[in-house]
Amino acid sequence: MPVSPDGGARFAKILADLYSDAAAHLIGLVSNRLAAGIDQRGWAEQKLSDTLRLRRDAQRFVATLGDEVDANLYDLLADAYSSGVLAAGGPGVAEAAPGIVAANRGAVQAYAAELAGTVKSTHTRMLRSAEDIYQRVIADVAGQVVTGVQTRREVAAKAVSRLAGAGVRGFTDRAGRNWELSSYVEMATRTTAGQAHVQGGLDRYTQTGRDLVIVSDAPEECEKCRPFEGRVLSLSGREPTAEEVKGHRYAGTLREARSRGFMHPNCRHALAGFTPGLTKPPARDTADPEGDKLRQEQRALERGVRDAKRKVAGAAPFGDTEELRAAQALVRLRQFKLRAFVGEHDRKRLPYRETLGAR
Ligand SMILES: [Zn+2]
């Protein structure tokens, strides 16, 4: 079985879910604090003077989140690495895998440390966002003439819901793109777990003496990788003889290909061991811009569902409000649209992309 950066995707779900839940939990924490005593006089003053308590709650929660990340990342990346070893296969791979993982513990640790640094770098902004929402809602409610208890609830629910729906933003990747919290975590995990997966596969190829690999022809392909589709690459840099690659085209070393963008994050191209005289060329010409467009449309619809779900989480602590009913209706509408889209285009639905916050 071939190895691909896409092999990191299923590991990304675990951390994206963790951070989705965390974002929703933080919104809930803010909303619950705001909703407490909302019927009472002097609510705004009381809430402002409680800001420190909110901060402490949020800090405690985020510290726990960080501990959870630290406790689990090595195992997660060891799994990703090991899945690459298994995917590369060869006789006795199941028995050999634990040994290869142990021998490369340092590499796995380095992936884990890098990823832990990236995902935990979001914590400061998460905390700031929680406190910011808390204070903006107080200001919003205090700044409006409210005529009764129900009205104050309505105004607060609306304000939290609006801010919650936008998510925690402002995370930028190396390409300068802006991400929402759990999409950012998902992207970072997918990237690093994908690297670990591929590295596991390459280490296995090397261990079994296979130096040549062949690039798959990915459906819905990425442009950067097209020049390498169906080509043979060398892991060590030893150039194969014409006889070895007969009927195939050699495109240099994997290292060179990577430096030209091949196997970028989210890449769905895969590497399989190449056996001279036995490996057949993969089918050609599969450029599929339509598929890429559909996938992006589906992601946008999934994002819409998650945004609406966060709005519900923000409004719910204020009881039965117009805002809560509107947010719940929005969730149903967007879920309906997503199901219709998936049904129409027969695309495999990825339930985890709809969970709170994940993007
Ligand atoms: Zn690619």
C-alpha cells in the first residue's frame, strides 16, 4: 500500500475535535457567567467586576487542555508514523513495525514537539477571545435601553451568538492564509501527522532495501504535483539505470521533488514501492478541477453548520430566546443544505468536519 501526506487526515480529526469541544466549552463558560444573575439590578457592574473570575476559569480550562495535548501527542504521532510503516508493507511488516517506531523515537518526538508548539500557540488567543466576548457582551447590553428581563436576555443571547458564530480567528499559516481555531489545528495536525506517516513509510522502504518509489495518479489532483505523477523517484539519490526504469520516467530524487512543492500539506499523491520490471504505470490524465471545486463547496457548507452550532452554544444559557430559536433553525437549515449537496453529488460526508469549531 502506498504512503501519502493524506495519511495524516484521520489523525487530524482527533485534535480538531478536541479543539472544537474546547472552543464550545469556552463559549459556554462565558455565556454561563453572563447569564448568571442577568435578571438582577446592577448586572453589568457585577459582571465587569467578575472579569478576573472568568479569566481564572478560562485559564484553568486552557491549562488542562494543554496538559491533554502534551499527554497525547507523542502517541498520536507514533500512530501516524506506524501507519506509514504498515502502509509501506513488505513481508513481516506487522512484526517489524514496533521496532522501526522505537528505533525512530527521536524523529517521532520531534514531530510531536513541533505540533504541540503549534497547537498550544493558539491558547493565548483563545483566552483573549473568551474575555473579549465577555466584555463586549456586557458593553452591548449595558449600552442598550432594555425594558425588561426578557429583553436583556434577548440582547445578551444575540450578542454572544453573533460573536460565537464568528469563532476564534486570526491564525495565519506560512502562506499567510487566515484560519479559524479548530480548522487551524486540524490543518497543522494533518500536515505534521502526514509528514510522520510518510516518514514511517520511507523508513520502511529503506529498511527493506527499496530505493525507488512511484508517484500515484491522484484523483482531484493538486497542480504542484502534476509534473511528478506516474514518475519514478529515488529515495537515496542513486540514479537508476535505464533498464531499471524501463517503460517509466525517472524524475530525480524525492528530496528534489519535495523542494519543488511535491507532497505539500493535504497532498493526496502517494508513493508506492517501485519494483523494476513489475510495477505498471498508473493511469494518466486525471486533472479534475470539478472535483476540487466540489470538495471546497462541501467544506464551506460544513463550516456553515459548525458556525451555527456555536451560535446555539452561545445563546442556550440565556434560556428560551428568539436568538436561540433562530440559531437552532439555522443549524437545521444548513444541515439540510449540506445533506442535499452530499446527496446530489454523492460525496462522502465527513461528519467530523461539522463538529463545533472544526474548520
Ligand atoms: Zn499534491
